[in-house]
Amino acid sequence: MNPVFVIAGYVLREAASRKFILAFMVGLTLVLATVALSLKLEVVDGALAATRLFGEVVRAHITSVDVALRPIFRAAAYLVFYGGILFGIVACSDFAPGLLSPGRIEHLLALPLQRWHLLAGTFVGVMTLAVGGTVYAAGGLTLIFGVKTGYWTMGPLVAGGLACVGFAAVYAVMLTTATLVRSAALCSAAGFVLLVGGILAGFRTDVSRYLEAGFGRTSFDAVTLVLPRLSALAVGAADLASSTPLKPDSLGMLLGGVLVFGLGALAVGFWHFEGKDC
Amino acid sequence: MDSRGRRKVWLGGAVLLFAVAALLMFTGQGDELPPPAPEVKFPSRMRGTDFERAEKRRTWVMPTAQDAGVAAPVKPRDPLLAALPRGPGRTAVVIEANALRHSPLGELLLDCLMRDGGKNLEQFKALSGVDPLQDLDRMVITDEGLILSGDFSKARYQELLGERVSSDHGPGARVYEPGDTSIALPDGGTRRGRMDNAVGTWNDQMLVLGRNPDEVKTVLDRMDGRGPEEGPPLLDENSTYGEMYGVLAVEQLAKLLGPEQAELAQRLKDVAQNVELHLDTSGDVAMVADVRGLDEQKMTDLGKSLGGALSMARMKAQAEGNTEMAQLLDFAKVRPDGTSFKLELAVPLSAIQEQLAWCRKPAGSTPPAP
């Protein structure tokens, strides 16, 4: 078997043994079950005519079901995007430092694999975890609303995919940080910094206007030009989830950019780890 | 490849990837601020300008019967509102002609009207002495006829209606019976014709057009507080918001729905009592229809049916690739509220601009088929 997948399997087994991640999955299941059991939606000729939550009538207007569900799918997309990245930063921060810790790294390096296989395997393992969680959350939500309203859309699932690409960029930086310092806290910190930087990068034009012209603004523009525009991707994910028309060809380029940034960050990690004296 | 060689590849690859990423993200998002999301303001209540407008129109003090007692002070009223019909099942729709003319929609409609360079309008002004764009303030469509309000001091009543039988009807009011009309042409000739409508004039401020003199007299009587009809006018001052507003008899509305919605029209007639309309054209064209009935359950069901019909229309538009119509119906919603519900509909101005684009083309080009 490809050594990358061997390491990925190792990471997944490690994740499965963690109560934190299991508790998250149970929590997610409970939330989905609560939504499924407590929410009653009355649909008349494709219009959402009445909503009951825990038996109480929710005062709302009557409108097309897809239009009515837009704010819900939009909110869910943001929750999956930012919530997923935040949870991923916290939950996955010590996978790489643990793998690279003294004792274990020597054992792994004794195996017939190259150094970059270790990082790539960890990355693939964590991303498998992220994709699984996202498909479970976004798919569950789509299924619940699809069954209850008869309106089926791939929007939330695609939005979840976009969230995974955003997390891939963040986790690539965390993984690269782990090759520099074997600290889960510092890996988390790097993830948070990139998340905040990515949010700012998405709004760089707005933010830049409020900075005084000169070195500060130029530096800000230069740094945020390279950073992954996570907030812009989140807006695109929400637009997709809520079936809002997008600017033609804009999302594909943005998505590609964030993905390529992640690969770039991973390449930096490979470069550093290759020359590291473990 | 040895370790050093691989490191060079990784580093070179990383730099290249970062550059490509920056380029892709810059191309994808760009550095232009996104346009603000479309927002439609639905007319739901009187605003500051509406109150000011209503205040200025309180000019008419209704005559009161003199007796030996002390007369209570009479508040001035809007004469046009006083002239409106009373009671259920009646229709009165007010078009704020002056406000509409100065709205974006009015500008578009004016482009259509002036395609001939304003020749017809000039001709009308020369014949009647009235400039509709300046002198006309409001137009009311009722089930009895038409009421126009504004400044008609320059109107040539004598030249236009002089040959008809006419009589005074209370202070400042005159009623002209249907009859022959002669219009002096600019070339010195005269064009004769017949007008089957009775016309009433009131203080150079109002023109009333009706099918017969009795209908015109009824309108003028209501203004003076005479007449047999009791109860308040169909519209009170607090409902005079928007560029078009009024009360529509349910029967009239049911007729507007057409044969395709016969079932819905019947339910509307069975359940609803009246429909109050408000149209705002200050930006995008937004309409609110307040449908009132007596039975809460039946009204809720009617609201659901109406919401369903709108949803089906939207789905049909989507399925047929009519994205413009689908987008218009995105704004459509029904807001149930006990024994009444509000129906909201909007048409983005850009869509109307597109539809009326032919008006900006040179005269002679034909409008597109509907």
C-alpha cells in the first residue's frame, strides 16, 4: 500500500480513539436528530406555509420553500465553514506534533518511506476526517430538509466541500508549523492566525480603505494578496448553499487559489522536514 | 534525486504555488467592492414625507348646518379623500400622478410618452390649457368613474364644454351633461365630437368624470357632506402612502386574476372582504396588498393557497428558463396576520427598464410583443 495512505490510516485510528472527536460526532448527531424531530414544516404547492418548532407555531411569512430555506442554508454554510475550521484547528492540532515526537518519529523513519510521505499522510488523514465530518453535518441537514419539504439541493454539500478546502489551507500551515516546533499549542496558534488573516484577506479591499496610505497599507495589501481569502470563500459557500447567483467564474478561481495556497504551504513543510535533523 | 535536490524542488514548487495561488485568488475575487445586495422597500406605513403631503392637502372645510347652538370647530380635510366612495364592495385607487412622474418609473413612462418629441402632449396642452405633467396632482379610479385633482385654473372649460347643458351644483361646483364637444384646432379650424361622459368641476381643483350627471353629483355631494351614503370614505388619511394606493373590491380583483386562476378567484370572493393596495415606485416597484376577511382559519388557508400559487408560478418560470420572472417572484411572499394577510410583490426597476428599453429608441420602432 502507498505509504501516504498507511500514515493516513494511522492518523484516522488515532482520531477514532480520541473521546473529544467521538463526543463531537455524538453531539452533531444529537443536533441533527433534534432538528429532525422538533421541526415540522408544512409545504403547499412548493411554498412553505407554516413552521412548527417544538410544537409551537413559528410566525413567518409564506413564500417559496427554497427562498424560505435560503437563510437557514446560508447560516448552516457559515457554521460549517467557520465552526468546522475552528473545531479542526483545536481537534487536529496535536496529530502532527504527536507523530513527530521523539521516539515515534525515529520508529516511523525506520520504515521504508520518505520523509514527505509522513507529512502528506498526516495531511490526507486529517482531511479525510474533515471531509467525513462535513459530509455528515451538511448531508444530514440536506437530508432532513429534503425529506421534510421535498426540496432537494446539493448546495449545502458543495458548501461543505468549500469549507474543507478552506480547512486544507489552514491545516497545511499547521502541519508546516509542526515541522518547525513540536507544539500543539503553537500549531493551533498558527491555524488561528491564518484563519484571522484569511478573513481579513477576503475583505482586503474594504479593510485597506481604512488604513492610512503609505507603508502600512502597502504591507497589508502585499501580505493579504498571498493569504488564502477564507472569508470570500465562506461567502461563496453560503451563496452556493442558498442558491444565490454567483459572479461567473469567480468561485472556481478563488477555490483553486486557496487550494494551491494549501499545497504551497505543504511544500514549504516538505522542504523544511526534508532537511531537518530529527 | 538526493535529499538536497528534493529540497530545492520543494522550495521552488512552494514559491511557484504561492504565486499561482495569489494570481488565482486575485483573478477570482478581484479588488472591486461587490455591489450592494438588492433591497426592496415595501410600503407598509406612512413616512415623514407622506405625513407632510397629507398635511398640505387638508384645505377643505366641509360646510356644516347652521343652528342656534355653538358650532363645533370643523377640521379641514383633504377634499379628494372626502369625495371617495363609502361602504364595502367599492373601489377607489389613487394614483399620485405628480409623485409618480418624478419617480424612476415615472421617468421611464415619460420616455415612452415623449417618443414623438412631446408633440401630442403639446397639442393636448394647447387644446385644454392643462399641462398634465405640471398641473395634475392625483388621479382616482373608482367604480363610478374618474376623479382628477390638481391645478385646473388654466383649463379651458368654456371652449371644451361650453356647448353642453350645464348647471351649478353647490358652491364652486358645476356639472356638465354628456354632449357635443368642439375643439379649436391650431390651424384655426374646429373639430367636433361627442363625449358620453358627464363632467363635474370643483373650484378649479378637481375634475370628476362619470357615466351620467347623477354619478358626478354623488361624488360632489360626498365632498360637501351631503349625499345619502354613510360611513367614512374608503381611504383615510393614514392610508395615503406610496405612489399608488387604494381599496379594491374583491370582485374587481377576482376579475383581474383571469380564467387560469378561477378557483383562487372564487375563494377570494368567498372569503375576503376587501383589499387595500399600496405601490411604491421610489426605487424598485414594490406592492403590498392587505387582504382582509372575517374568518381567521379561512383567511389563513387563502393565504397559503396564494403563497402556493406564487411558488408554482416561480417554479414554472425557473423550469422554462425565465430567470427574470423567477427573480421577480423571489420577493413574493404572504404575511398572515389573523383575519388578514399581506401579499408582497416586487419588480426590480432594472427589469422594467429592460422591458421599456424600446421607448428610448427612435420613434417608429415598434414595442416588443408581450
